Amino acid sequence: QVQLVESGGGLAQPGGSLRLSCVASGSGFRLYGMGWYRQAPGKQRELVAAITSGGSTNYADSVKGRFTISRDNAKNTVYLQMNSLKPEDTAVYYCNSYRGIGRDYWGQGTQVTVSS
């Protein structure tokens, strides 16, 4: 069983920055890709950024050039650095680890609010 615990959410002003962290319990962290998703009120959950076990990354068009995903395998942690935040980035952000059928793990979510 894998547990994911996110932290780092909060209130930021437009143009500001936040860094989210997600710590994974258990073994095998370095073997799997990780992702950050978000869900705004009334909208579907969407992929924000993902990183493979080898460190390759991909981003939603809406965050390219502003967000950076990274991982520290020694700490079983994945990060999401969010810069130049916009009000439309307001959402609950979730960490995900997909390890195969029946092994799709999610964190509890952390609220990010961008407002002046």
C-alpha cells in the first residue's frame, strides 16, 4: 500500500509562487512516474504535470513555462514549483502515482487559491 501526502498549498497573489510537495510512503518510489492533477469547482480533474521514473516531464499547455515538476528519489518526494500564478490556477491539487491496474494511488489534495 502506498500513501501520498501533499503539502504546500495556500493563498497566493496573482504573479506569486508556491511550491507543492508530495511524499510517498513505501518502497519503489524511484521506479514509477508521478503526476500532479488539479480540480477546480465544477470542473473535471485535469493533469497539470507529470514526471517519469527517468526524469522526463510533460505539462498541460496552460502551465507550460510557469510550473516545474521535479522529484527527489532519496526523499520519496515529488515537487511542483508554481510561478506566475493566475486566478485560474485556483484548485485542489492532487498527487498521483500510477503503478498498474488496481494500483492507482492519490493523495488527499491540497488547496491552492490565487487571489488578490
